[in-house]
Amino acid sequence: MFPLLFIVVWTFAAANGLLLLLSPIKYRAIIARLSGITEQSLVERPHKPEKELRFAGFIITLLSVGVLLSVIHGRLQHAGLQKINAQKNYTNAPWLGPAMTLFLFAGGIYTLLYPETIADWSARQFPEHVIAEETLLRWQMAARLLGAAAIVASGATIYFWTSAPS
């Protein structure tokens, strides 16, 4: 059950990153709707930070797909369903998976310790609104949960790598 849940969560993260990468305006509208901000109050601005959002989407997608490929690759190899030649590895960079996991762990620690930076950044994405203090506190709690989830996900990834016999 846990490997399936792990794959579902990382697939959800990859889908979010891909949506953010491909259409940051629609992504902002979805997040605004889920946050309780009405679409009528979202004023279109020509100087939206689309480049930042697309870059964040690219990083989230890259990280999620990389973790998924690493875990699925390790599980298939562990089950003996796929004989993998070291010369024909899909990344040909054995440091990529551990580096992404370390990046995820460090990001989780930072987000857990400093959730106000995430909440402040989120508030700056809606400059035409005055964000209530209660909403900022909710965003900080959500950032802490996100940081904790990143730490758990990086720990689960390390567990999957170390549990597969070599």
C-alpha cells in the first residue's frame, strides 16, 4: 500500500508542476479558487511573474519525475522484472537521484523552519489584495505541512533505495 501511495503522491506533484510549467495563469486561478479568492477579484496584470512560476513548475516537475523514475527503476530492478545494464541507465548520472533527494530534504527543512517566507512570497503573488493575517497563518501552517511532507518523501526515497538489494 505504501509504495502505491508514494507513487500517487509524487504523480500528483508532477502533475502540479507540469500545470504550473505549462499554464501559470490557469494554475493561479485554480489555487485562488481553492484558497477562497474569487476569480472576479483576480485582476490581470501584464507584469505577472510568469517566468518565476514556470521555473518553479519546471523544478517541481523535474524533481517529481526524477524521484518517480528512481523509485520505479529501483523497484523493477528489485523485483527482477527488468535487467538493467549499468551502461544503459536512463540518466547515466548516478548522482542525480541522491542530489535531488538531498535538495528535497534541504527544501523541506527550510520550509519547516521558515514558513513565513513561503507565506510572504505567496502574498506577493496577489499584490492587488490585502491578505488577512488569518490567511497568512493558514499559509504558514500549509508551508510547514509541505516541509514535513518533503522530509518524509525524501526519507521514503532513501528507504526505497536502501531496501532494494544490490
